[in-house]
Amino acid sequence: MRVTQGTFSFLPDLTDEQIARQVDYALSQGWA
């Protein structure tokens, strides 16, 4: 899956697990 919008648009293709980790991290940092 390629993220094409938002904070993570600069990242390479991610697996679903990696995306979930990114989202969890962003939420824990108060980014979203």
C-alpha cells in the first residue's frame, strides 16, 4: 500500500502492520 496523502506521503510502500504502527505512533504523539 502506498500512502499518497498526509503526514506519511514521503514514506515508501508499507505493510499493513507498519501502517498500523505509524498510526499508533502518531496518535501517541498527539499528531492526529
